[in-house]
Amino acid sequence: MKRLTICLAALAALAGCSGTDAEPPPLDGAAHYFVSIASASVKATNNGSYWDDVVGYEAPDVYCEFSDGTTTVDTAIVQDSYAPTWTSANAMETTVGVLRGGTFTVQLWDADAIVDDQITNLGALTFTDDQIRSGTYVINNWDGTTSITFHVTPAP
């Protein structure tokens, strides 16, 4: 039995298996990543009022503004949608340090003819290394949304 245990340990070592999952090393804070908003799910009402109640109680016309403190991106407006989606064309290049540091800010809006309505308050996000590695950051139940999803991809 002792010989079998030694052989299994030797095979595991050759295969690079330690028997435990090692934590990956922290990401380099200076590493560059692209961040883009992929989608949102907007609540049916704005604190009990309709989003666009001027012309037939339509869904909101959603856009997102996000910033790393230096650059600000405004997405295209998605008309009459409770489930807007955007492409990676709105991506911003930033660093892991910014994503970790809470200086990446986000706000969703309902575009209107006179004054845009806030869907969410301005919020500072803090990404974990695991969220950055996974490529997805999801915020649930924030103000006028049930979810907001961001994509994160390494910059070349």
C-alpha cells in the first residue's frame, strides 16, 4: 500500500497536480483591459411612475454613462426597452488598478425630450480579480434595475 501511495504522489507531481486548487496570482494593476456594458434589465416603473408617460406609457429609452476618471463613454440609446443590450463598440480601455480601486463609475439613464430620468444613481464599482478574470461583472437590484452586466476582456 505504501508503494502505491508513493507512486500516486509521483504521478501527481509529474502531472502538476498538488491535490489542492492553488489561488491564481493577483493581476498586475497596470494591466490593460477593455470594459463595456453588455446589458441591463430595467424595472417596469420609476418608483411607481411610468418611465415614458407622455406618449402612451412606453418603456424607457436607456443609455449608460461610465467613466474611469479620465475617459467617459456614453452608449447608444436603446429605444423603448426594459432589456437593453449594447455591443463592445462602446468599450473603454482602462487598467486593473482602476477597476479594483473604485474609481470606475456608472450611471444608467432614461433619455427624454426635456430632462433625462435617472435609472440608477451614479455608482463607483470595485471589481475583484476573479470578476476581471471571468470576463463578466454583474450588478443585481441596483436602483431602477434588476441587473446590469459588464464584459471585461484583456487589451492586446
